[in-house]
Amino acid sequence: MSRAAENREPDHAADGASMPAGARARWGVFVLVIALVLASEACASRSTTSAARAEGRMSLVVGANSIAGLQIGPATSYRRTSRYFARMGRRGASSFGPGFCRLRFAKIGLFMTFSSLGAAGVGRPATCTFFANAVLTLPAWRTRNGLRVGASMRLLHRLFPKAFDAGKLSGRHWGIPLGSASWQLTQGSASGQARPILLAYVRMGHVAALGISIVGH
């Protein structure tokens, strides 16, 4: 045998051609599985990125007349609220009872109640056209001037010097930490017209939750 023949590279094409049919089939299945796994991971990555972008657009800021950018007033309806948060990538869990509808967004600690004033029976999306209240329990929630869930009473008084204790809540109230006292942070309308006010629910010397409620008529 010549030196040229000894130094010749192995002929892989010939090896592949000489591979038994069963082995070639198994190799083809293996390659297909790897391709499917890589495609699945790429899709998951795109979905995660989209969800992160949607969450990034949501600012967890609450004011007397807004929640995460949604304008709040007596006429803020269940349907409008549900559509707004759906566009932000959040879909709430709904429940219905006599004259009311509820939305709960567990991952962001948001509880919202709507009324179906004048409509008899159990509330429905079409009839719950009046905003009643909202409770925000996640520590990431804050007011525009920086009062966060978990803040001390000292900070509450400094940021809202006109706030006052409206009394301890008795019994259980949906979304509100048990045993909380309600502190009114902003004022209602001097004329008694219905408008939203900003609240803090205080327990053991700290803000246990923030909230909005409609007062007046």
C-alpha cells in the first residue's frame, strides 16, 4: 500500500452510505427531535419576552383617579377594566353576586368591585357599569408621591399630612387584610358628588394595602 493511500482521510460519505437502514432511520428521528426541541425553545423565549414587555408597560402606581394608568371614576365599568388589563397581558378571575361583579388579578395583588345599580339579580358584565372600589396588596404598588404597601405610619403622615383615621373595619372585607383600619388619604367632593378617594388600610403600624373607593352620590 502506498503512503498516499495510508494518509488518505476516511471517506465519511462512504461510511454514511454503508450505515444500516435501521441506524439511518434512528439517526433521522434523533435529528428531527433536536430540531423540534430547538423550535419549541425559540417559541417559549418569544412568549416570555412578550409577557415581560407587557408587564414592563404596566406601572404599578395608584392615585385617587387611576390604577396602573386606567382612569378611575364612578362610570368605570367592569368591561372597560377587563379589556384594559387584557391589553396589558393580565386576565383577571371574575366572580358575580347580587348586584355586583368582581375582578381579581392575583399576580399583581389587585381586587376590584363593580356595581350594577338599578339592575335586579346577580351582576353581569353588561350591567356592572359602576366602579365601587379597589384594593391593592402587592408591595410594588405605590402612590404617585411614593407611599408603598408596607410603608410605616410615619411616612404616611409625612406624605399625606391631611390623612385621617376613618376607623377600624369590622369583619371580613374582600381583598382587605383582616383587622385593618381605613385611613382616608384624599378628600371627597365638597358638594357631595360621587368621586373616587384614595385610601390606605393600616395594620400593626404599617400600610397593609392601598385602595380606592367611591364616596358621595
